[in-house]
Amino acid sequence: MEARDIELVEKLQEEDGEVKALYDQHLQYEQLLNQLESKSYLSSAEEQEVKEIKKKKLAGKTKLQAILEKYRESEA
């Protein structure tokens, strides 16, 4: 995420529970991916898990970006 997006998320987390939930989930997925990808070898099940986490992370990020865009438009 870009720095300006992170700043807006931090600002909106207190007002919008959905933004907070999506951002927390994004960070959790990022942490899981870092743990898995730090291994020198991944089993086929772990490789599949990485793919699924990446899909979920992207879907959440897309939804979060859409919410942030609405907030930016309403501020303008």
C-alpha cells in the first residue's frame, strides 16, 4: 500500500469498522505470507496456502482501495 493510503486508513480506522477490519486482515495475511515465504522449502499444501492467502489479500486490498477512493471523492 502507498504511504498516503496507509495514512488515510489510520485516520479512518477509528470511524469505520470495516476499514479497520480490512486493514487488520491485510496485515495478518501479510504476516502469514512472510512466515511461509521465509521457509527454504514449501510443501505442495503450503504452496497452495500461499496462493489462497494471496488471493484473499488481493481481494481485501481491492475492497479497501474502493472504500478509500469513496472517502477521497467525498472530501473533494
